[in-house]
Amino acid sequence: LVPARLNASQLARPGPGPSTKNMGNDIGKGANRLAISAMANVTHIEKRELLALQRRFQELAAANGNPNTITREEFQAALEYVGITESDSEILDRLFTMFDKTGDDQINFREFVVGIAPLISGDVVDKLNFAFNLYDIDNSGEIRPAEMTFVLTSMNNVASYFGDSVMTREQVEGLVDDIFKESDANRSGTLTYAEYMHAVSEHPILVSFITGGGTVRFGK
């Protein structure tokens, strides 16, 4: 199901109460089933804008001597620099707050851009490929278990914010373990993008998550 477009005021994290009372394992019941594909219905972020944001974040972080961290002020300046619309900026600012785990108005910008990569249009492969391209700043073309866990967890966190069905932490870790057991034939501890995309795009847990079949909802 594709929900009606939401405005930013409707995207605050759900708190206790009637709206979250029954947000358990309701996959298959058809109610409020959003999925990553529906996250894009909330915003108008385009791939070129997200790439431009990543470049601007990287420049700002490097200028301040920290290659991965930006402040809220820098974040907002980057949104304005790239020309993100006011409505999208408000939504992204709320996501900044979610990623600001320590409450010091700073975030890991790599975690942020990877997490919102599914907001672009495209199929499962497009979204996953784009997310890992954003993460692979040094263009190594390879992915390690910890890096895969980082990317999937970031995506999972953003999906949960939008009320989508998501994976549990155990499912994310199990997914990564399965993929490397099945695809890392020479036990090198890394996968090429080609190996990764083939394995991930066909894995039942991840395909279920991407298409709206996660097992838990935020607030459970």
C-alpha cells in the first residue's frame, strides 16, 4: 500500500499511546504497511541532490578536521547550498535529530546519507547499490561485514522513523552472516560489489524488508 503524502509535522517519532499500542508483528495483515519504497513518497529527494549533499558534507567535515562528523549548523547550511526544498529540509532536520545519538548537535554524515539513500526512486538493487556507493567514499569497490552491517542498520533506522516495517538487530546481523557464508567463497572477509549485489538482492530477509515485509514496527 502506498500512503498519502505526509507532511513533516506527521513524522515525529511515535510515543506511547493508541498509535503504537498494536505495532507488533503485523506483516500480512495489510494495515499501515509502508516499506522503504514508501519512504520516497514522503520526500522529493533526488539522487543528484543526495550526491551533492554528500560532497558538501565531506567538504565541511574535512575543513573542520573531522572526516566523518558535521554539526547541525553545517548540516543546515549544506541543505541550503544544495537547494533542498523547505519541506524536505524540515524532514531531514528531524532525521538529523534521530542520528544525533549524543545530543551534541553532531552526526556522522556517512551514516546519515547512507540511511536516507532509499528515499531515491528505483528498485531494490538501485537503492542498495546507491547506498553502498555513498558509503564507499574511497572507491574500494569492496564491502566487509562490519561495513555491510553499518549500511543496513542506517537504512533500517531511517525506515523505522517513517513507521516502516523493519528488521530486528538480530536479523540484520544474521543477514550479513548469511551473505558472507554464502558468497565469500575464498573467505577473504570482503565481497566485491558484484558479489554483494547478487547475494543481497536475492536474500529473502532483505527482499522482504525492502518490499514491506519487515517483522517489527517502531514502538514495539
